[in-house]
Amino acid sequence: MKCSPAALVLSLLVLAGCGQKTETPAPVVAAGAPVAAGVAATMPDVGKVDTVLAKADGYGPTPAAATADAIKSAILQVNGATIDTSSVSVKYGLDVTDGVDSVSLRATEFAERVAQKSGGAITRFKVLSLDAPTVKGGPYKASIEAQIAHYTAPVDKKLKVVVGALKFDTDAFNVGGAMVPAAKVADDIRAQVSAALTNTGRFSVLERENSEEIDQELALIQSGAAPRAEAGKLGQAVSADLVWIGHIDTLAYERHARALRTSDRELVSYSGGWGVSQKLVNVATRQVLSADALRGRAPDVAPTTLGAGVNTAQVLADMQRNIVRDIVASIVGRTFPITVVSLQGTDVVLSQGGDAVKPGARYAVVTMGAEMKDPQTGESLGRVEKACCIAVIDKVTPKLSYAHLEQVSGTLAGVAPASLQLREMVAAQAAPAAAPAVGAAGTAPARATKVVKPARETAPEAISKEDGKW
């Protein structure tokens, strides 16, 4: 069968059309359309080194000496509180002016040499004026301007606190029969308190323990091995607002054993606990802002003849964790009471998380009223508090906590969330007693199950009385 040329061309066109791929046009983004915000966390604010424009005058027996003095004055003007004046010339390479005449001091090449010799700490240098002595034997006067490297400290409105080393009165603590060095226990508690206070988001904990490593980094800058622009970081250490001081009064988990008269076996039990005294001191005034004593017990092991033993490491870790939790709760409660920041019905968001509250725990909530003042001294006595409800902690994050309110007295309508504050932990509600079973005729069954206490009950309390500490 023969095809005409026109039919052949038509067939080829049809086949080409069938074989073509349809490209989906790229989506068009309208100008000014909102862009989804990034989910990456922002970098922590650790401060930065920038430059500050400074103008200064200097005096000297020669134009070069006057210029060097002016540069030194500009550096001290920007970083005066943080620079050692005796070493400014060496650190910033001010000997670059030695032997330079007045004409060369004004040249662009000299400004470039200043920037190079100072390692970038001095840039955009310019001699504004250079005046000869007004009297015979008088000094030259140089007026300059330059960009001087300067360290800007991070913006931090938190209370700055130093966690002091815990003190103790014994070399070792008895934990389950093992003698644990008291110094190690104290160091561990101190480290955990520092971490927990940092995680509250309310305190800037200042490092005082690893000063040697920090000093090595600062010495690197002072030696000139680091860029001289980093010199702005020197002398930026801050002092604390508060110092926390703690003392381990007692810590023990002791083994109690008593031989049985009727056999060669022993009745063994374990009991113990801890006690810590603490205080917060205002650094500026040396005033003790708060002081209290915290106490806690470790779970007892009931008397048994089955060769009971304890995991010493676990018992100690649990006691340390409870100590840290109570210390942090006490500090935060006195300085930054936990406050409701969001109130939706009976669901609330609390201003703190971390170790400040415990998941599943129940806390009393009060409504804050007017501030009361002492009529003689005018000192604030605190604000009126009215019992409101119970907050049950549902979820804890590093910075916030989520809870729901129970046993609300009155109505929450119109109550400002910030007026609600958490107080002490309260015991869990006792489960309601089960209702008696009802028979088909609506009467209780003739016989009921009665719970009878055993005639003899072995309690660890009897053993713990032998230990005067607990």
C-alpha cells in the first residue's frame, strides 16, 4: 500500500506530537510572598569583636611620638577598662611610628602599615592634624582618628551566680557499707547544681572551676599569637551578683544487722538520708538573702534474712539527684517564683522547666494580691496570697512546664495568668474508696470482704530508730 507524500508528512507530525514530553511549568512565587521561617536554632550570644571610631590627641617630643601617644589614647578610650596600659605599645605594634617623619605620618602607606602591624586592631587610621610646639622645647601635638577593635559583651539580663564548693565535715560518707570520698560527692553535687541552675534559664552561672583552661586562651591573646583584634576580649570577666554556699551536714545509707537468737542468720536492713544547709549571699553587700536547711530520706530496705544488698552507686546517684532538685527548687522559688504564663481553661503553661518541677507532681497554686509593707521600716513584707487550686504537672521541657489545674476554688474568669504562682509540693490525692457492690434487688450482698491487717508487721521504722541521725 502506497502513501502519498502529504500523508507521510502528516503521519510523522502526529508521531512527533505523541512523543513530546509536556513540561510542568515552574511554580511562580509572587513578589513579597511570606517565606517560611527557618527551623534552625539561633546561635548563642557569646559577644563579638567589632570596631569603634575613635578620635584622640597625643603629645610627644617628636611628631612620631605624639602620633603614637594619640593612637594609644584612642585605644584606651575604646578599651580603657580592659587594656593593660603598660603593654599597649607592644600589643598593638605602636613602634610602627618610630623614626617616621611628619610627612610620612600623613601618607596612606603609613595607615596601611598601622593596620598591618596592629594585626587589624587599628584600621582606617588618619592623622587629622599635627601641630609643632607652641613654645621652645614644648611637645608636638597629634590629632588622629581610627577604627579601634572593641569587644561587645553578650546581652545578658540574668542574675549572675557563682556556685561555691560544698563544704563537709568528714572524709567519707557511708553508702550501703561502702565509704565514698566526701570530696567527690561534693564535686558531683556542685556540678549538677551548676547545670540545673543554667537549665532554668534564669541564671548565668559563672565558671570558677576550670580557670586554668580559660586563662590559657586569654594568654594566647596576650602573647600576640592570636590576631590583635582579639585583644578586646581581655579583661571582660564579670563578677557575680550572688554566691551560693552549701554545706553537706550529713549523708549516709547505713546497713543495720542483728543476729537472730534461733539461728545463725542475720536480720539485715538499710536506712538513711541526707541533710544540706545552704545560703545565698549578695556579693555587693555581703548580705545573706536567704538561708535554709534541706533534708531528705532514701527509701528504706525492710529487715530481711535473705541476704539483702544495695546498689551503692545507684543509691548515691538517687540521693544526689534529690539533693540537687531540692536545692534548685529552693533557690528558684526564692528568687524567681514559678508563674503561670498561659491560662486556657484549666490548662496552664508555667514559666520554668528543667529541674524546677517534677512530672506528675502536684503543687499548691496561689493568687497574688496587693503588696504589704512594714509600717515602721517601709520594707516590703510580700504580697497577699490566696489559695487557688492544685497544679498537676503533665510535661516538663528545659524551659517550660505544662500542667492542668484541679480543685479550683472560685472562678478563673478574669484572673491574670501572671497572678498565679506555684508554691510547695502537695501529697497526691488518696484514691476514693470503692462503693459496695449492689445486688439485683438493690441491696448490698450479705457477706462483704473485710481487709484484716496481719497480726505481726515488720517495719523498717523499728530498725531506723536505732540510728540517731534518721
